[in-house]
Amino acid sequence: MNRPEPVSTDTALDVERVRTDFPILQREVHGKPLVYLDTAASAQRPEAVVEAVADFYRRHNANIHRGVHTLSQEATEAYEGARARLASFINAPSSAELVFTRGTTESINLVAQAYLRPRLAPGDEILVSRMEHHSNIVPWQILCEQTGAVLRVIPIDDDGALDMSAFHDQLNERTRLVGIVMVSNALGTVNPVREMAAAAGSLDIPVLVDGAQAMPHQAVDVQSLGCTFFCFSGHKMYGPTGIGGLWAPMDVLQAMAPYQGGGEMIRKVTFEGTEYNDPPGKFEAGTPNIAGAVGLGAAVDYLEGLCMDHVAAYEASLLDAGTARLLDVKGLRIIGTAPHKAGVISFTLDGIHPHDIGTIIDHHGVAIRTGHHCAMPAIAHFGLPATARASLGLYNTVAEFDRLAEALEHVRAMFA
């Protein structure tokens, strides 16, 4: 199978060159050029990813691992090749430690049920933060209902930063797992996950990192992070929907029970019992999202071609410029002003509901997200039911934030 050619760059990110790689950015919405500022919900796809998926279906489509014919061998090679490239992208010691899932949500549920549930007793504690996405709250609540364990919450301050003193105080002999988001999807806060993993590790407490929002914005090194589990979603990092992954050390994966039963996750089946496959196959029951994995591999190739350090540097400058531009809009309040942020600007406009904001500026061709962003406890901390959220990607520009600000001025004029 032909792999897409990476974008070659020896200097800083050339955003105008990058924008030509994303076909959807060429369209109009309501007669206006599209300004897409909803990457935290789902990133757009470069042509290389679109073509990789299409090429798989056109030329190589077959099931994997089970066939001796040419198409099956090609599909297997493409699927496992994507796993290897993704493992390298996050600096995993082995591609066998990378389990393909439907995304961050399934990865967290897998850890909850296959790893933690057998290890919990009544009164044990699971520690998460107030800024977590619902996918890093609800699975633990379900687990607590099943086992009698207790969910404890690390508070945040009014800037949207984690209360690290409270975190250290809450770690104790009953803590069985810490679940923490690396970058908040609602506030943009970048959490000190290395420090947290080191503190928890000193007490032999496993740490799960929700890396969904980190993957598009910065280089990720799971060995450097020191976490036990790292979860991510392909559609956040310019890949297809319905594909993502879970990384964990091999000894941890081997000690985990299967999450689902079926084909491929077995080595031998009789009516008297079943012998399970080794990881990662043990956790990939049934026919997987093969085309999704191929597309995710292409997304990794694309990002590596751009260089994640260049992406991070460009986006940091764009976040600063975009924040400054939005603060020029009278009555606008930014929600989430932590010192370390990435990619997200949540805001309100005095006296105007966020849903009205989103609906009106859509008619100006500007796409943002409004609501609680699947992080209701975080938004409720600020006494709000919802915010408007502009989230940036590597294809956004300062001029697009000018378009957003102009659209917001129109909204203000309508409600004046």
C-alpha cells in the first residue's frame, strides 16, 4: 500500500501551505468562506488522510490476520503498520503495547472494567479532577456503583488551573488510580501530568492520562510522562472518527482481563474453556476499524512531516494573538485563564446566551462550539450552564480570529 508523502518543512510551520492540504477549508458556509474553530470537538482531515482511507477501500479492502490471500495480507500489513507508526509517534517501547480502540472513551472504559474493577474494594478511592471530560468521570462513577469505591475530585481555581496542593493532600493509601486530562477540552488548561505521575508513582498508584486534546497540539512521549495508561482519539489529531488507542506497559496489559469476547482475541476455544491471545489482540475482539487505523497512520505521517515542535510553536503564538483579539470585543469574558494553555478559548458575551452566539456567527461562516463541552462540572465551577468555545488547529490563522471577532461584534449589535 502506498503511504502518503509527508509535508516537508525545515523551518517554522507554513500555515498557508498547510491550509491547501485540507479540502474542506475551501468551501463556503452561508456564502462566506469557512472559518473552522471547532478542532477540539473534531479536527478536519488533510487530503492525505482522506486518500489513504479511500485507497484502502479501493485497492486493499479485506479482513486482517485471518486470510492467506493477497488482499488480506495487504490489509494486515497496513493495519499493523499503522500501529507501529503510532507507537513510534508516542514513543511507546513496543507497538504491542498499543491497543486500537474506538477512541479515548472506549480506552478509559477498557481500563475501568478490565484493569481496575477486579482490584477495587468498598472504600477504595479513584481520584480525578473537576476539569475532566465526561468520559473520564462517568466510567469511574459506574465503577464506584459496581464496587463500593469512592470518586474523589481535585478542585480547580478560578483561572481554571488545578489545585496541586489539594492533589498531593488527596493521594493516600486508599487511592487506587488517578485519572487526569493532559489538556482540558473546555478550558485549554495544560496539566502538570509528569509531576502528578511522579507523585502517584512514588505510592505505587497507577495514573491514566486522557491525552485526546494533547495529541494535536504537542509532541507526546509516554515514557517521559511516567503514566500507566495513555488514551487518545484519532479524530482529534486529524485522523478518522471511530479509531483511537490505549497505551500501557506490556506487563500491565498482560495482567488485565479481556474487555470483550469474540474473534481474534483468542488463541484457542473449546466449550470447556478459552485461551486468550496476547496483547494487543486480547483487547481487539471482532473485526476492527481497519480503514480507520490506516487513516490514523496517515495522520501520524502527516503530523510528523510538519514536526510537532513547529506545530506547538505556531499554535502558541496563534493562541496568544487570538486571545488578544477576542479581548477587544466589549463584554467578552474568557473562561479559563490558566498560565499554561493550549488550543482552546472558552468565552461568554454579556447578556447573550452561547447558543445564540453560535447560531448567529454560523451565518457569517464561522464554526465554533457552544454548550458545556462534555465537561459540565468544569463549566459549573464558573457558575455557568454553557460557554462559547473557539478551538484552534494547525490550519487556523490570525485573520480567522479577526473574522470571529467581527462576527461577535455583529452579535452584540443585534442584542444592543
